[in-house]
Amino acid sequence: MRWRLDQLEALVWISRLGSFRAAAKRLNVSQPAVSGRIRELERQTGAKLIDRSQLRPRITRRGAEIIRYAEQIIRIGEHLTAHLKSKEALVGTIRMGVADSFAVTHLAPLLERFAKLHPAASVELDVGFSANLERKLRAAELDIAFLHAPVPGPDLAIEPLLEYELAWFASPRLNLSKAILRPADLADIPVLSNPEPSHLYGTIMDWFGTAGLAAHRINTCSSLSIITKLAIDGFGVALLPVALVEAELRNHALRRLRTKPELPPSRFTVAYRKHSEIGDLAIVVQLARELVQAREAT
């Protein structure tokens, strides 16, 4: 038994659109051609696939069984067609690591654009701290990662991507001074942070360390979104990327504190394995770079 793709397409579109006429229009063929494909398919299967006894064609149980397989075959064909149309298309599952701050600010548009350009590829996400992502990347457990500057290695390509401005934020209800605040002024106030070995935690320790101090109480959480919410609710001060809390600043849910010494920017890179079965991952890097540039231009 040798079925043809056009036969399966006819059956699927009749099921989806509810008529031979609509299916013929969708497939850009005549209605008799669609009817002929179905008759031939029924002859090959030896079973009735469509009940034509009523005004609206009804898919039989055997027809529904074939449609389940036909939809998978059609989907695979569509993916293959998309891949062959573009020599740059990626195929397979990309294991992508993303640090939390990049995930909150850039991940959604990146995945949306990626899905349109590479329909034959899927993404397996791992959102975590840069140190953990770098370890997985070196162990070949990830293909690509958006993270704070990793250590160069022979198997990795590393490219700078963007810088996040960091600042201290607090809820207006804490009534902190609007004057310049130094480490000694914040040392007794609860600090909200990602836990070790996160980049934010290290930056906080270094900032207090410039004055020979340490924050007396650091409350840690793995989610920047939760940290932001806790800061809004007045549970402490938080060191966050400014781009992450633009809306909260506009609606005065958070206030940016004036502090010294100055905070270094959070430098983000993208690192990927040079040799991947999926394809040239530099394509993803270029896509991310275009999205970052478009965001900065707005």
C-alpha cells in the first residue's frame, strides 16, 4: 500500500474545513480532484473514510485514525520544506541556557523570532545563574548560553552582547533618604539578592566591601521577578538591572536610590559550542544581537 501526500492532505483539510469545496480551495485544486483523491485513498485502505450521506461530510472512525498519522506526516514535510528553503535553518533541539535578567528582558522576543525563522528547531530552556550555565556549557550539557562573561575555552565561541546598568532600588514606603547613600547607610537594611554564585550576589558583596563592610542581612531568592515584588512590598533594598524595573519606576512602585561608590555595569555575553550537530549557532547570536540593538534604539 503506497499512499500519496496529496491524498492525506485532502483528507486532513476536509476534516479541518468541513467540506470538499473548502478543502479544494485551500489546496488550490478542483473539487473533483479532491473527491478523486479521497476515493483512491478509500480504495487503498479498503475502508470508508468519509460518510457522505449527510449534507456535511463526516469523518469516520477509521478516517480519524488515519488523520492522526497524516497530520504528523504533513507537519514533518512542512518542517523539511522550511529547512531546505534556507541553508541557514537550524534543525533539532537547541539546549539554551539563559541567566535570569536576560530571560526577563529579552527572552520572549528572541524565542518568538527564532520560531518564525527556524520552524524545524525547538528550544530546551535552562534558566539559572551564570556560573551554573557556564559549567553546563563546558560539559556539553548546553549548546548556547546567555550569561555573564565566561572564561574562554577551546570549544567555546564567546561574544559580547550587551551591558545592563545596575542600581539600588527600594519601595518609597521605606522612606530612605534622597541624599547620596553609601554602604554604611544600607548595611543595616535587609538586602534582597540572588544567592551565590550569582553575579548580583558578588556585586553586592563587592560594593559593601569597598567600605570594608558586609550587609548584615541578605535575603536570597533565585527569581528576579520575586525579588522585585518583595522590594515593592518594602521587604528590603534590591540591586537590579534598571531595564528590569522601568515600569515600576514609572508608576512609582520603586524608587531608584542615589548611591556611591558607582556600580559597574553587568556585562552580558553569549557563548556557544563551536561544533554542534544542530547547525551554526552563530545564527542565534546574530538574531539576539539584532533584537538587543532594536530594543536599545527604542
